[in-house]
Amino acid sequence: MTLLFGFAPFILFAALSRLSADLALWLAFASAFVVTIRDFVESPTLRLLDGASLALFGILALWRGFVAPELSLPAVRAFADIVLCLVILVSLLRRRPFSSPYIARDAKDWPAPLFLRVNQMVSLAWGLAFAVMALADGAVTFLAASFYVGIAANVVALALAITFTLRYPVLAAERLAR
């Protein structure tokens, strides 16, 4: 469940961006700051997703606020999706899935190969979700696809990633117990 808190800034941004892109970016940045500080106080290490969200939403908020206020919401969303997808995929390529620090608390007794496999699968699910979201937002930005089709693709991708994140580790733990 703590992994979902790591995505809180992005989920907040996605939920509020229809009201105001600028408000959503600044609140996502504030949320990333709170999540990062809270976790850093508990354990003085910076998780990859927390650091990436903090940097991404801080830079996007400043960029859209002061440099390119005309930047469209779908373009901002596509950029955020691409950056998060790349962060996740790089963590997989380095064989250090971004989800490991979040799941480690719940999987202390798991064998190392199972722990790595579960984290690879959860990270891959999120990487694919952000890839789908980037494609959908890119289609809205550059191909004039319907904004609502983009939103629907985002909601479905997020829902599938969240569901997989909540269910797959439980299934793996049940298999381990048998």
C-alpha cells in the first residue's frame, strides 16, 4: 500500500488537472515534497519515485508557470508520463525495481528471487501503464485525438496498475505460504 502513496503526487495531478493545470502541478509538487520528507524522516534515504516526482513536478510547475504558460495540459501530462515511464524502465534495466523500497516492509521473509520477481512485475505494470498514458496524452496533443479518449485511457491504465499492485504481491505471498 505504501507504493500507492509514492504515486500520490501523480494521482493528485491527474485528478486535479482538469480543474487547473497550474494548480494541479503545484499541488502535485507539494504532495511530492510531503511524501518525500515524511519518508525521509522515517528512513534517511531518498526513494527513486519520490525523488523523481519531486523533481518532475517542481520543474513542470516552474516551467509552465514562468517559462511556457501556453503549454497545453495534454502536453504537460504526456511529458510527466514519459518521464515517469523512463524512470521506471531504467530502474528495471538496472535490476533495481523502483518498487523494492515500498514492498520491502511487507516482504521481509520472502526469498530474494521471489522478492525481485514481484518487484519486477509490479514495476513493469507501472511502466506499461505510464507508456499507455504517454501514448494517449501524446495522441491528444499531437494527433488531435479526443481529450475524453485520452482521459479514459489514463483511468483504465491507472486502475489496472493499481489493481495489479494490490493483488500480485498478495498472490505471490499465498503461493510462498503453500
